[in-house]
Amino acid sequence: MKKGLFALLLVGVLVASVVASGCIGGGGTTSSSSPATSSPSPSSSTVSSPSETTTSSPSPTQTTTTPETECGSGKVVIWHAMQPNELEVFQSLAEEYMAMCPDVEIVFEQKPNLEDALKAAIPAGQGPDLFIWAHDWIGKFAEAGLLEPIDNYVTKDILDQFAPAAQEAIQYKGHFYAMPFAAETVAIIYNKDMVKEPPKTFDEMKAIMEKYNDPDNEKYGIAYPVNAYFISAWAQAFGGYYFDDETEKPGLDDPKTIEGFEFFFQNIWPYMAPTADYNTQQSIFLEKRAPMMINGPWSIADVKKANINFGIAPLPPITKDGKEYWPRPYGGVKDIYFAAGIKNKEAAWKFVKWFTTSPDAVKELSLKLGYIPVFTPVLNDPDIQNDPVIYGFAQAVQHMYLMPKSPKMSAVWGGVDGAINDILKDPANADIPAILKQHQQEILSNING
């Protein structure tokens, strides 16, 4: 599943989404199919435990509240679908907060099917105070009346401390419903034993692909899963888009989107193993049969297990007619949402504010879980900048396209993947403009019901 990029000065680090981004939602790292409405991100994937798990820690007793920490009181319940390693870090941070705020109890409850659980419980008045998921749920949950606005809490001085895309990711139709804590997108993961320096231009990237491409011996120029999420970078490179959140219109037949699709299938696909499958493409890189792979932070554990000496860099810009065009892959922002019917809003806000704006807390999330921070003061921390994974994906996040928030986006994924599947039947001879126009009509029909 998937995460981000920034490094040095990042107040402009996450691109405010024209948008959409990006991702970090549920999807699959073991499937080549695109996520239903979100990017393949491990953090937001459901956990296949047989039953829900409630985790809480008794608040330590003999503690005092630090002057800068605002404390509420009572219980704050947070629903999630995190992996065990993520929960461990979140729980540790909650315990740290409860040590400072002994009148507050933070309780985490794991829900194997978080979306269904929330949709059933919140209308019945039995939902949590908070829940954790990618930003792309914000539209459909707000439209369904399942979120609590926090407009009176999110002040300009707080908002301005976050990267632009993160600011965009927590609001919908003029209201704030969540706070952000990380971002993710895809980037180039390269084998340093094969590629000494990452490509800084697409021409350099293509030269590397040409050098290593040897399909007769099952070696290739690049490993790259192919679906709507993964190749969004190229569809959006020249100004195209799958869906525009602002106009709520699909753009599969836009000339710039068509140009991006043609670019990918003419300049990248020929250097790949002829399969869209995620597992196959990743294996090619892990088996050192390709010098580069396009993937997200969720894949790094497997890269490390394969003992690959790797580096990470953003997809490089394309130069055309004297102008630079950056590939813009979908990206996502991880949010903590406020649920409608919240029982302890004041205490929940104070905890969330601390969790998302405490430099130490944000830094711990990043260093322990590889999360790409969106709280800009942390981006300049030497420990963050010296971490090759965080730093590399942080650079990639700069160019990401925030995944759409509109509920209408759910009608778009199938059409885009349908177009890709039709092109893949005969990539060398496919009438890409005609195929994209056909599936544009399919998407419009789905949106209009």
C-alpha cells in the first residue's frame, strides 16, 4: 500500500491538490487491481483479525501537565484498522500524552471492517469520538452526515504549519473535519549496485531502462505495477486528470490526459515485463532483474528483506518544447477524523492537536513507522532529512496529485482501469484516444447513475 516526499523547505512541500491525492486509503499491496476509492496504503488497509481489539492504557498517576500541553478530561475512543506495528507506536504516543494529562484516557478499538462499522454505528449514536483513515473518505462521509465539523478549532496559525496538500486534505466544501499526520505517494526505488545516481530527467531514466532491458533473459529496464493508481503520474504529467474535485468532472478524454497515457505506453511500457500484476513486477525488482521499481513506502520492508542496496528519488521531469513537466502520481494524506455524535469533542481535539502538531510526536511517527510528515517544522529536522526513505519519499510528495475527495470518484476507478485493460490487450497498436473517450462516457454514465 502507499506515502510521500519533502525534504528541505517545505511549506510548499505537498502540492495542494488540483487535485486529488492521494492515499492513502485502503488498497492492496498484493494485487494489481486499483483501490476502490483510495490508494494502496498499508496504513489504512483493514486488519484481518477475527475480532475487534480494544486497547487502552491506564493513565499514569503521579504526573504533571507540561505548560504547553492543553488537557481535557474523560475518555476518547479512537477506531482504526491499523497494522500491529502501527498501533504499537500510536499506543506509545497516547501513553505519553496520558502521562501529561492524567484525567484523559485514550482508547484504541480495532475494527476489521472499519468503513462498515462506522456507517452502522455513527447513525445509531454508538460511534467513536475519532477514527483514522486516508483523506479520500472525507467527501462521502461528510455527505452522509457522519463527520463532525471542527471549524472553530482549526485556526489559521495551526493550518499554516502544514504542507498545502495536507491543508486541503482535511476540508470538504468549506468545513474542516479532520487533522493530518502523514502523506504518501510512489517514487523510484533504485538498486544502487546497478544505478549509482538516480535519474534527474526522464531522458536519463529512459537511458537506464534501455541499458538494462533484456527481455530474452527475463531482465527489464523497470519494474512497475500497472493500474489506475500507479500510472496516474503520467496521466497527470501534462496537465491531465482522471477527475477534478473542483468541477467534479472526469477528464479521461482530455487531450492532456490522452497525451500522458500515450507517453507511458510509448516510453515506459516497452521496457517492462508484459504484465500489470503487482506481485510479478515487484518480484522482478526484488530478484535484481530490473534496476528500478516504481512503488510506495509500503514496499520498503520487502526491499530490505531482499538485501537490496537501494535509494529513493521522485519520478523525474519530462522536457518537452523547452518546458519541464513533472509526473504527478496520486498521493494521499493520513487523517484523524472527528465522528458525528462525538461524545468528548473538547478532549478529543486537545489530544489530536497535540498528536499532529507536537514535533516530537510527529517525528516519532516518522522515524519508527516511516511516515512522511506533513507538519512542516518537522521536515527541517536533521534526523528526518538524514533518513533516506523519509527524505526520498518526501521529495516525491512535492509533486503528488492529491487524490480526489468527492464521493463521485468511486465511479471513476473502474472506468480508468477498464481503459487500461483495453489498452493492454495490444499496447503497441491500441487506439488510446478512442479507448479513453469510450471509458470517459462509461464514467459519466456511472456518475449520473
